[in-house]
Amino acid sequence: MRLIAELRRCPTCQRWAGSRRIGDDGHQVELDPAQPRGNCTEGPWHGSSRGPRNACGQWLKWECIAPPVTDDCSAPPKA
């Protein structure tokens, strides 16, 4: 069973130090269900254990998450 972290939650933050990996699509962050918690490092909750439902106002997107895909080819040319 996979545990997927939601964007803007602690496990998707650059400052979260738990065990995680990027899913096959490059956007989802997968957690080990047996160890879904990790410490906040250098954030407002520094040193505290944070889980998949935790969040804060100083979230930084984890650098391993791929940028959103945009389809610029579908837009009509600008006149």
C-alpha cells in the first residue's frame, strides 16, 4: 500500500527530513506507511516530528517535485 502526500503538506516541503520518494509521474510524493513522519529542519516547526497531514505557512516545494506541465501548443497564436 502506498501513502501519497498532498502538495503543501510537510512531506512535500524542502525542509521535511522524513523518508520519501518521488512517484513515477514526477509529481506525487510517496511515503513509507510504516514511517510517515519526519522532522522539520530550519522551518517554523524546527526539530519537531511532522506527519503527512501537517502543514505551515512557510512551505517550500521539495526540489525533487517536477514542475507542472503546461501545454503551450494548444493555445492559439497571438495576433
